[in-house]
Amino acid sequence: MDSIDELDMFEAERRLALYNEYRDAARVFTYYIETELRAYLANGVDVQPVDGSGGVYFKVTLTDVWIYEAERINRFVPETVIYSINDVHVQKLKVEE
């Protein structure tokens, strides 16, 4: 196996591990939030449209957050604020019984 194949396998293993972590984490969060750049799981979401000089943008405050990003060392954070000029999708996750 050459180094390209090894790199591809490494990337595939990391993507699979991230997906498995996401699947497990989704059970303890209330919301799935998606922006143009990344996805989040959170237990608190506040989306505020803001009229700026360049037009409307969104200020999204998330609390108790898991960030879907493979390169992050710590994906769990207590709070994050996102500013977006594009769509922000918020979905309430189904509660398992």
C-alpha cells in the first residue's frame, strides 16, 4: 500500500469515528443546528436576526454544544456564538423514550 492509500484509509477511519461520536452524542442533545460552515448539536439555541449596515445577518447563540468538526481537540463547549449572513437551520431532535 502506498502513502496515498494509507492517507485515504486514515481519513476514512477519522470520518467514521466522528460519525460514531456524533451518533452517540445526538442522544443527549435537543437541537441540530447547521450553518454554511459546520453542524452543531446543542441543548439551547437562540437565533436573532440583526439589521446591519450591509443587510441582515443572524446572531446564533448555542449553549451546551457539541461541534461536528474532526480537527477540533475538544468538540464539547459550554457556549458558542455564530454570526452568519446565510441560512441557519435549526431542527428539534426527537426525544427517545
